[in-house]
Amino acid sequence: MPPFLVPLRPLLPLLIVGLGGIVATSWGTFRRWERTHRALMAAFACLGLWAFTTFGEFHDHGSFGHHNFHAHDAYHYYFGSKYFKEFGYYDMYVATVAALEEIGREEPTKSIRFDRIRDLRGSARFMYRDEYAPQLDTVKARFSPGRWSDFKREMSFLRGKTMNTDWWHGVMLDNGFNPPPSYAVLSGAVSNRIPLNETTWTWIGGLDFLLIGIGVGAICYAFGPVPALFVLVVMGNAPVTTYNWTGGSFLRQVWFFFLMIGLASLARRRWYAAGASLGACTAVVFFPLLFLFGAMVPLGYRAVRTGNRVPVTRVAIGAAVAIATLIGLSLVVYGPGPWSEWHHRISAHDLTFFDNHIGIKKVVTFAREVGRQAFAAGDTVYPEWNRALNARAYRGRIVDLALAVVLSVWTIAGALRSRPAEACLVVGSGLLVFWTMPAGYYTIYVGAFAGVMLANRGSSWGRARFAVLFATLVAAILMRRYEGDLITQSFFLSVGWIACILVLSTLGWLWRPAFELTARQQGLTVGAMVLLTVALVLAGPVWQARRHDAAFMPPPLLGQSTVGDVLDVGPPASESAHHLQIAESRRVPRDLMDIYGYLVKDDCGILRNGGVATYTLAPAPRGGRLVVRTDAFYAGDLLTTVNGRSMPAVKFTPHQSLFTYLQVQLPADLGDEPLHVTQTTTATDVGLFTVWLLRD
């Protein structure tokens, strides 16, 4: 990058997209100066590609220089598809550990040891060495000697290019290879013919550029040069689609390629080709089934209104043939087993909250406590946060389901008389974030979205819809400039994208209503939908966001037990009634989410290492549990003595951003006397907020 541009680097994507959008707006408004608009847009397209590739720096491979090869992502998609038959969805990391540690014994300079990896049978759990070590030989045995030799050779090559041990430890904590077998059979046909070596690694990451280039060429053929060039302006410079996510990987954008071919075919009324392309797109990553449905919405509406069923039938036939072909090939090559594994992986993935996921689920579960959390930071905090957010989502599921239905109906109604390519994108995008929680980098298609919307410049309504999309993009880029937390970013991006889709759908409804309505009836319809949506949006979060007091116990923790006594640390009356004695006199108020997704306000006393806390509770003649609410900042044990008898030690780990609950099991022979409890800790300190006596 030229030195004079370095100070402007953070603003360059905004400037490129903003100025490109101004040229696009001018082109959409004025029919003259076509060549000038093309030349200017071509210049901004080049700048957009330059910014997308991290201003020409691509990926840093240390002493090997900068290359477009994305080692982290290509590892998952190249090896994941090439050796899919051997390790499927569950054992990719186990096989990699076995190969790398064997390589390290043979080549000491490449020596590496792994003590924990992600458990690919779930998404929010890690496995330690004593758990996965027995699997190493079993997984290796699935390889033939020749395939194991090939795998080791290519892993050795990749290890030689990526000698940072911490980097490899991070790779093993990712989420594995997740596309369906119908993608693996397609990409595996390529990866099994391209060895990873000194020659191929320099260009293998460019295959996606080739596919995107062909796709943009198809957009150019269908919609014209200016919209096609605008795809490149936006494509990699919108939020969470930056090059460091998936750029330079191995066939990560094949679905985007098929989507662009499908959009171009819809615009050119090549119905079989459109269906086949969108069907292949669906088979590759599955969620584009929603885009296929979106394309068929206006075609189905026209079939009902006019009786012309040819377009919708041909699209359906083309899609069915493509999907059946790729799924059928995967069944022939891999058998049915991987499909069951994939379903399990995706189900687990769908229950996992990541920093960069977007969707309505991110909106309805968000609370101020959620931001600033590194969900993948720790073995214990991450799963607990994930459990808390899933619990919040589960409690609000009825309202959230109603909200998703209302928004879906709104979006589909606004697309009934749209052009098929526009309906494909608007409806598909809407349903995607209403019903799923996709990773943000899949929004790379927003470039094609912008190009297709720009092409609709024939009316003021069309130009207004493009303006809405363009304003949303600029606002999103600006937001990321001033909000650094990834989780909070994903919340704002989700809200903005949902609002954009609804405004586009509303404008589509007002522009080309599917039913004969007066202007007043149109306004009343839109107003009713807005009021219903607002009511549903507020109903869930308001119910979920209420603060519980210190005595509140989460129902999942209470279970079938009854509360025998409660010590609320903080209020003098409660402390005095329970004869609480603790060395630290300071009381600390905290307002946090607990591991069950409830928001709680409470005060704590601090039990330090070397200190003692004593208090008295009601009798527990039949035993039960002591439950202590804490926000521990340190790891350690809670040691408890009841009426002079030692109870089992309770281990705890840092949960400073969440309230957690420590449970001490009480025996059934403590008698009818009050419980005199003494507690100490091996940790630096632990917060004691509220203590319950639960009787079973």
C-alpha cells in the first residue's frame, strides 16, 4: 500500500463502497454517460478487489511471504473433502493429531503435541488428551497405507508452511468440516486430483477467484456491466465478509458461483438452467434452498393467477435433477452414514452461538451481558454461555416462532409480483435470518444482491429499493468502524439486515401489490404488519430481560426439590438471621446473566483463600443440597463442613461474566439440628451471593 494511504486504511472500504454507490446511484438515475459510468465503476471494482485482498497483502505466511492460500480454511475444506471417506465429520481433528504427532517423531523440527481439541460430535465441547488418545490408532486404521502416506505427506508440507504451534492449537479448536456430503463429492473430485505441494499451494487458493469471475461474467451478461462491476465493489468489503474469513480457501465460494449463475438464468428466463444452478447451490451448502424457494414465489404466484405453469415447473424440475444427482453421487461414493453424521453436526452447530453468527435468534437472545464475551475463549465459560443463550431462546420459542412466521409472511407477500431474481434474494435472505443463524461470511452474496437491485433502475420504486440496500451497507460498515466487539456487531448487523429486508418487502408490496387494494388499504395492511411485528419483538425481550432478585432460583436447578432456607448475602437482616461470619466486610453488587439465561441482581461477600465463612441454615433431616450462587474469577475448590462433618469438595472454574451455581450434596443422616456450615476455598477468592438449602 502506498505510504500516503496508510493513515486512511481503516476508512478505505467505506470510501470505496460509498463512492461506488454514488456512481451506481448516478447510473440508476441518468441514462446518459453510459461509458463514463462503466469506466468509473470499473475503477471502483478494481479498488474493491484490492481492498478485499487486504490491499494486495493476501495472507501472511511469514518467511514464505504473502499468498492467497488461506492455510486455516483450506486445511478444513481441502483435507475435509479429500479424506472425507476416511474421517467423515467426527474424526478430522483426531486424524490430524495422529498424523502431526507421528510426523513430529520422524522430523523433530516439526514436533508438536496437542492436549485438547474440539469435540466434533458437538460444537460447544472440548476433548482432552486422555479422552481422544485411545481413538488415534482406530482413526488411523481407516486409512489404507497409501492414503495414510499421502495424508502425512501433505500434512507435513502444511506443517512446514505453518510452523507456529499456537496457530495449530487454534486450528484444532475450530468446528471442523461442515458442508453436506453432496458438497464433499463435488469438491473431493477436485482435491483428490490436486496434491498439496510447493507448486499447487501458490495457486490453489485462487480457484474461488476463478469461480467468482465466471459468476460475475454471468451477472454482466444478464444485468449489464455496471451492476456486475458493482458486485465486485461490494462483495468483499461489506461487514464480516472480509478476505481473512474465507478468501483464498479451497472451493468455499462454489455455492456463490452457482447462486450467481442461477440469478443470471432467472433474469434471462432460462428456467431449466436457473433451477439446476439453484439446485446445485442448495446441494452444496443446503441453506440456499431458501433462495430457490424465493425464486419460485413469484413464479408460483403467476402460475396461479395466469395459469402459465411452465416457468415454475421447469425451475422445479431443474432443481430436483441437480439436487438428486449430487445427493445420489454422494450416496454411491460415501454411503448413507455421512448424511446421518452431517445432520447431527448441523443440529449441534445450530445450537451454538458464535461471534460472527447473525439472525433473529441473535437479536431475541441478546442482553447487555452478552456483549464483550469471547465465546470461544475457555473450555468452561464458552459452553456455559452457549447453554445460557440456548436456554433463553428455548423459553421464548413460542413468541419467536410467531415472530418468524409473521416476518416470513410479510417478506413473501412483498415478493409475489417481484422479478424472480429479486425475489430469490429478498425472500431467501429474509428466511435465512428468520429461521437459521448463518455465519456472517456467507453474506458475501450481498455483492450480487446489490448488483441485482441496482439493475432494477426502471422506476422510482426500484431506485428507492436500491437506496435502502445501499444505505444499509454503508451503515453496517460505519457501525463496525466504531463498535469493536464482534458479538455486539453481530447483533447490530442482524437488526439492520432484518430491517432492510422488511423495508424492501414493504416497498415491493406498495410498488406491485399482489392483490387489488386501495392506497388506504395498502397503508393499513403495512401498518398492521408493523404493529404486530413490534409487539412480538417487544414481547419476547421484555419477558426475557426482566431482572430477578437475589432469592430467585432457576427452575432447572430447583427441579423437584423444595427450598428449605435461603441466606441472601448482603442484606443485614438475612446475614444476621443466619449468623453469617466472613472475614471480608465488603459487599459487592453484581448484575449478571446466569448459566440458565436468567438476569439476576445480587450482592456478594468475598471468601478469600485463608479465610473462613460460617453460617447457619434450617435442618435437613433427610439430606439435600447446598447451592451457592457465585461469579468466581479464579479456579479452585469450595471446601464445606456441616455440623463438623466434611462434605465432598466442589471444583469451580472462572465464570466472572456469568453467575454459576456450586452444589454441595448433603447426606441423609444430619439429624434434626440446624446446619452449622463452615466454608473455605483453595482459590484466590470466591464470591458468595446467595445460599439455598434444597430438600429432596
